[in-house]
Amino acid sequence: MFGEYAVINGGQALAMPFNQLSGKLSYSKKNDLHPLLIKFAQYLKGSVPQIDGAKFLNEVNNGLTFETNIPLGYGAGSSGVLVSCIFDAFKTEDYSKGESIAIFKKMEDYFHGKSSGLDPAVSYFNKSILVNKLGEFEFTDFDTPDLIMFLLDTGISRSTQDYVQIFNAKMKEHNFKKSYDSMFQEANEKAIAHFLKQDDLAMYRQFKNISKFQYDFMSEMIPNSIKVIWLQGLRSNKYYLKLCGAGGGGFLLGITNQFNFELGNQKLIRLF
């Protein structure tokens, strides 16, 4: 929900399960993911000793695959669900919460280059998680806001790792990092705090600040087909959009104070 890039740079984040999307390991003669799973199994075998990579590799060769309704490359946590499923089935022993999260990070690094481990943790524990200022993962509960929050389907699949690399390169630019630290981090932390306290009006204002920062400073991560309606939201104050995941396509997260909200012919999935 909040803090996708902040969390890999020492900031806060908030994520929640979305039970309409799920995945599981299963056996099938038709396995479109076989090449990906083979490479991932080889990575686990060599880099993550807490996972029985050899056993996983053997099962993949015997038809094990990943069955899911989560669109790949959408910022909806497909790699996180895959990681949590493999961890659950092939971990070499039982691990504590902290140990599990450290393993999730190492496993999902394969897909993202650098992972916070947040998505696999949300999937595995099936709980909303707040990453606090100390980088600790806290299970949290919250009441749904009175405002409407939704996902906008851009219809574009993209590579998370590509956009993480773009962001990391931008963080090496002095002006961007200064603006990010002074503007985005503050808006992100306040949005999370207001969301958890159910201060909808204050959260709505901070959501706008996040949306404006991303439009002004991270425009290459916003699909060209979406930029006009993104800007229209900022100007009208009837709705705001922000990146959901790495950007570049997939889902966007939106918020509105309008009842029975529609956005032209855009496909929206209501969360609250």
C-alpha cells in the first residue's frame, strides 16, 4: 500500500494481504514456468541453504509448477507468493519470524535484485505488516477507511528488477535524493500514520503529496497512457494515483472521496 521504494532505503512501509489474488504449488504436465522455476531452484541450491534447493529442483523436473491468478509483472506480489509457497514446502527446518523474513529477502533478491522481504512475509503469515522506522516487521490490524481505495489495471506487464535499477540510479543523483529524503519520506510516513489512526482527511492529503512527488520526480515509472489521468486527479482533487510496486505498469493504487467513482474506461478493482 505504502512505501514500496522507501522500505529498501530504510523507510517505513505498510502492506496487506489481498485475498482475491493467490497462488499455490501444484503438479501439472503443462508447465509454462518450468524454465523460470529451474533457474530459481538452481539459485536457491547455491545461495539459500535454508531451502532444500536440490529437492525443489527434483520436484520441478517431476512436474511441480506454480498455479496462480496473480498477473506476473504487475506489482501484485506474484514473486512474493511464489517465494512463500516454496519456503513453506522446502525449508530445511522451522524458523522464527525474524529468521523467516531474512530468508524471504535472500530468496526474492533473485527476482528484484534487492528485496525487503515484505511481500513474501505478508503472503506467508497472511497478515498486514508495518515496517517501522527501525526496519522491524510488525503485524498490525486496521479498520477500513471511509474513503474508497482501488487498484487501476494499466494492462502493462513489466520487470520489477528493471525499475528497481532505475530507482537506485536516481538515488545516486544528489537533487533527487535530497527531494526524496525531504519530501517523499515525510509524506510516506505521515500517510501510514494517518491511515492506521483512521484520519482519512489527513491521509488523503499525504496521498496527494506522494502522487505529486512521483509525477514530478519519477515520471519515467508512470506509463505514458496513464499520465494524463494521473495529472487530472492531482488538479481536480477528486482522486489520486500512486505507484503500486515498482512502477512502469501493472497495478496502480488509487484513492478517491467520490461515491460510485469511475475513471472513464479504466479497469478498477475496489479494495475498500
